[in-house]
Amino acid sequence: MKFVVSSSALLKQLSAISGVITTNPIVPILENFLFQINDGKLTITASDLQTSIIAEMPIDTRDNGSIAVPAKILLDTLKGLPEQPVTFSIDENTYGIELISDNGRYKLSGENATDFPRIPAVNRAYSLEFPSDVLGKAISNTIFATSADELRPAMTGVYVHLQDENATFVATDGHRLIRYRRDDAGTNTDLSVIIPRKALNLLKTSLPSEPTAVKTEFSSSNAFFSFNNIRMICRLIDERFPDYENAIPNNNPNKLTISRLELLSSLRRISIYANRATNQVRLRIGKNDLHISAEDLDFSNEANEHLACEYKGEDMEIGFNARFLIEMLNNLSSKTVTIELSAPNRAGLITPHDREDNEDILMLVMPVMLNNYA
């Protein structure tokens, strides 16, 4: 079996899907790409059992067949080659693979393609389309708040709730919660799923920069995404997501409006002096004045700054994890943000002052207890 393909075109496709391959997979053959050739088209599959990504590209061949190709050695070889046609010559009996370039030959050992796990098919699926930019924003605005705690698997993914009027994406790690809602994306079926963090990261990096329709389908156990020449299938998290709506406080009489970039820059400077274990910063808020401070008693480090702001409410003092605030503010694009507070021991809500049409972002962050609470 032989085929000829552009080295740079093949490398582009392999790089787009290689992120799913783990270094020590449960099944050793998953260290390979699955190459399937049919009617002049090469279908490349990479998988870790939970998530599979498939890319397709045209090649020059008269043959049909399949083989598993070692991923790392193939990628490293192609990265070192300039743009040129590369010929793959495959012995279907020994699974030996020979790459022939303009000035060299490279031999590597493949494996039997039949040992590669089968990819789930779409069945009884709910289907809709997302614009790629909308889906990319939804992922970017939520994925950073997912939990890494495998003992709480529901929180290790992003909860997606599809309804007639909107699509809601929610992520939480127990200390913060992000709710991202789009009024221009929905489906006539009420559907809730939890998509794993790794799959969404892979999807985000694979999405094209130009606007593209992403066909999205959900079965009882898998999610399917397809766009251009890429398909991705991932296993859903079969757990109950926390009742996040009840965690969002409704009555928040104290409202602070401030420049997002000024607050973000100040927090980055002040957090340098915070305790490394807690990252605690103290916010003392009064009429049109925000005082931010941090201290690390172990090293006698201390810093404080004053920022101008608009504030309506009672004077108050509250503590937060600076890292959480920085990540949340960094993922917003609005020039100004509003922080709604009720009490020093209740969650604060961050919302952007400027937002796009059909978009609603709410960020919740839990406070940390200060040692001088009454």
C-alpha cells in the first residue's frame, strides 16, 4: 500500500488532533494514529478512549487499507522536514512503514489497525449548530473554573443546558462559578449534559479562526462535534451537576463599579505580597474608594493600594483569593465591571458593564474569612 501526501499538510492535520494522545495510555496502541485510506482520502484518528478526534484529507493513491502509525516518531519526523511530497510505503503483512522524502528514507514499525478501538457512532442524537466563535467564547469563559478534583467528577467538566430560548454553560470548582448564557443559541429540546474539560480544551484549540458552523450532536453517552474536515467524539460525564442557581445570591445591595484593567493590574501587584498558600487579598470599600491590601506574616511582606471607583452601599471589608479574581477579570473584555456584594461572608458577583448582544456573563466568587470579622 502506497500514498503520497504533502509533508506540511499532513503535519497540520496531525498537530490538530495529536493533543488527545496521552504519554502512557491504558491501551498501548493508543500511542498511534490510525490511518485509513479509502477512495483517495486519508482519515486520521487519535483517541484516548474517552475522546477521539478524526481528521480527513485528500492524498495521491490508488490503494485502500489501514494501519496504526506511531504518533510521536511520525510527528517529530515531519516537523524536521521542509515542505515537500512524502511517499508512505506500507507492508500490510509486517506493518512496516517506510517514509521516502526528497533526500532520505525513514523506516518505522506500525501496528495492526484492527486493534485500534472502535469509535462510537451517532445514535438517537439531539442535533444543533453553533457558530464557531460563539462556541469558542462559551468554552473560554467557563473552562478555567472547572475543578481538578476527580472525587467530584461532575465539576471536572462544563455543564451545558440547552433550551428553546437560550444555551447556558456553567463551570464551578466550589470556590467560584461561571455562568455563560447565549440567547442566540438554543434547541427545541430541553437537554442537559456535562462535557469533560479535556475534550473542550481540544475542541477550542481545533476551532477555526474564521466563522464556521459547528454541528453538535448529543446521544445518551457521547457528544459529537464536526466542522470543516474535523470530527470529535467525547464521552459525557454521567453525574449530577450541583444546583448552581441556588448558589447565586439574589439580594446584593452593595454595588462597586470600577475599571476592569485598573483593578486587574492592582490585584496582580498586590497578590505578589499575599500569603502563597491562601493568595488572600483584603478589599476595604467605602464611598468612591477601594483599598486593596495583602500581607504575608511569615515573610513580613505587605502591600496596599487605593483605587477610585463608584460604590453604592454600606462600607464593608471582604477577603478574596486574588488568583480567582485575576483569572475571572482576565477572561472578561469589558472596560468596566460591577461587583455586587451583600455581606463579608456571602459570595460576590462580577458582571461586565459592556457585553455583546445575546450574551450574558455572571461570575460568582466565594470570599475567604478575614481574621477581624465580627
